[in-house]
Amino acid sequence: MSAVVSAADVRRSRVRLFIVTMLFLVTTVNYADRATLSIAGPALSKELHLDPVAMGWIFSAFGWSYVAAQVPGGWLLDRYGSRVVYAFSIIVWSLFTLMQGWVGFLSAGAAVAVLFVLRLLVGVAEAPSFPANARIVAAWFPGNERGTASAFFNSGQYFATVIFAPLMGWIAHSYGWRFVFFVMGALGVVMGLVWLKTIYGPKEHPSINEAEFDYIKEGGALVDLDAPKDDALRARAPEAGSGWDHIRQLLSNRMMLGVYLGQYCINTLTYFFLTWFPVYLVKERGLSILQAGFVATLPALCGFIGGVLGGIISDAILRRTGSLTMARKIPIVGGMLLSMSIIACNYVDGQAMVVGFMALAFFGKGIGALGWAVVSDTSPKEAGGVSGGLFNTFGNLSSITTPIVIGYILAATGSFNGALVFVGANALVAAFAYLVVVGKIERVVLKRSS
């Protein structure tokens, strides 16, 4: 019998690797679409005569709606499953991205208003994306592979800059900023159609074999998470507790509150990079927009390497110690402390040194970006989408505050020095949150409503 089992193990399919590759590609497009405005920003702000405060508010538009739609997006995922909701999300946000290119044909006042509204709509459409990523990882990966899988798809945010910042910089330089939105929007629509054709749950995927299914199920994968539910089961689902009751219980959990605070601070680095970083390179360091697109790739590449490495380190610690708490906290805290090196950019003049410290900071941020692994580890099965939505709600409040705060700092001081201190301080608070507030990392068990 053991020989038979061993042979089955050798023949085990690897569909989950394809699944996480698709998550990585979709996340790459997701973050590239978020960054379109930062690449187009210098030329767009000059053409529309926008000051730093106005640009800060436009950068923040995505965040207002993205945050507001997180919990509803998570509820849609729990109700209708990740595959269809995510596909709809990808196609719709891509269409709204494409439409942003048209604002250049409007008068300045109308262009600003329409651009703000379109960024709001992109935020609403993208809301289910990361909760869906966490649900899919929880469904497809055993516990001892979940950190690496989560870190890999999350590293798409850095890879987006590696691949698309030079491309978008070249497009903006050669054809004008409008075409940045046209090209990226069209690419996203294609990605959404590919998603529909290739993504299924573990029970429905035509290419998975029994050996892989048994392996991931026995390792703790929630293989039934997106399994089709008949009407009777759907009707009985509220017996396990209402969505509002799930939210109340999650918000009263100290561990989750620490995770939410940590993610808010970690994302401050992300949204500096996605909004003001190219502007920093152009206005503070004197680069052209084409040069900025290429220079941004080195910190992004280091963030990508750190992101993948953080997951590998985390899962290696888990296998060696059996402690989920140590496995997640050590990379997160160490990475955040390393990210504080961004402040050193205020004390060097050479472009090479600035890029070097930025690269070091984003390498640390990549190592510490394990929040979605923690969500997959801790979310209750019956509320995975809502849990991910809450996590992303708190985490992406920084998508609102970061661009606005930096805009006001620039308006008040005329320099990015205070902005970099603000970003570095948030990295320190993130480390504190995981060290002091979070405590033991374990799956949340919800109490049934009486």
C-alpha cells in the first residue's frame, strides 16, 4: 500500500502552481492600473495646471471608494464565489481605466471632475480583488505552502512596476499620457477573459488529480470554500451568524486589530510608491518622466525579490519550528525595520544613493508584506471574504491618507523630506503592531448567534 501511495505522490498534479501564477499576473495588472495615474501624473498635472494638494486628492480618489467597497466586495465573494466575482471585477476596473484617457479631451475643470469620478469607480471595481486572492490561496494551498503562495501573488505589486513603469513611461513620452490609460485598460479586459477560461475551484478544476486534491485538503486547504452551493444550503447559511455579527466578532479580536493596524502602516509605503514616487524622482531629483519610469524598476525589482523571499523564509520557519506566530512575525517585523532606510534618502545627494536606499526600503517592505498570508491563516471559513474585506479596508485607508498627507507636506515645505519621514515612521509603527498588539497568530473561531 505504501508503494502505491508513494507512486501517487510522484504523479501528483501541480495545478495550484498555475493558480497562484494567475493570481500573480492579475495582481501585476491590478497594480499597474493603479499606477497609471502616477506615471501620467507629471504631464497630466502640467497640462491641467494642478498643484500638489489637488494631485494628492486625485491620487486619493481610488482609495475612498476602494475602502468603502471592501466589506461589500467580501460579502459578494462569500455569496457568489471568487471566480465569477473576480472576473467581473477585472473587466470593469479595466474599462474604467481605459476611460481615464478620454479626460484629456475635456476642458480642465471638467477633466479633473471626470478623472476623480473614474478613479472612484476603479476603486469600487477593484475592491474584491485581494480578498479573492486570499480566499483562492486558502482553497488551493496547504498551510505549509500558504506563506510562499501569498507572498508570490502579493509580489505582483512590485513586478507591475518592473514591467510596466518603463513601458508606461515610454508610452507617455512617445504618444502622450492618454495612451497610458488606453493600453493598460485594454490589457486588463483581455486578462479578465483569460481568467474566466482558466480559473476554477479545487473540486471543479478539470486538470487536478486525486493525489493533489488529497494533498492540499489534508494540509488544511479549504477546498469547499468556493464549491457550488444549492439553494437549500444557501438559505441555511445565515444560521452560522449574520455578516454584521461576523464583522463585530472580528473587530473585537485583538489579534485582528493588530493585523489591521500593521497593514495600514505597511500600505503607506505601497501608496507612496504607487502615487508620489515618480513625481519625487521628476521634481525632487530632476529626472525626466522616461528616466523615472526606468529608475523606478530597481526598487520595484528589490521589492519583488524581497516579497518572494519573505514567503520562503516564513514557510521555512514554520516547517522548522511549527510556530505560525514566529513564522509570520519574524519576516514582517524585520522587513518593516529595514524599510525605515527610506528616511536615509533625505541625507544623500547622488541619484545612485537615493535609488539604493529606496531599493533597500522596498526590499524590506517586500519581505514584510505577509499580511495576506496572515489573513489566509486566521480567517474563519464561513467569513473568509468578509475577513479579507475588513483587512483590506483598514489596510487601504492609507491609500486615502498617504497621498493627501504627502500633498499637504509638499505644499507646506516645498520638499519631500518630511514625506519620507512620514513613510518611515509608519514602517516603525507596523513593526510595533506585530510585536506588541497581535500576540499569537491563529485561526479565528466565530461564535454562533443564539
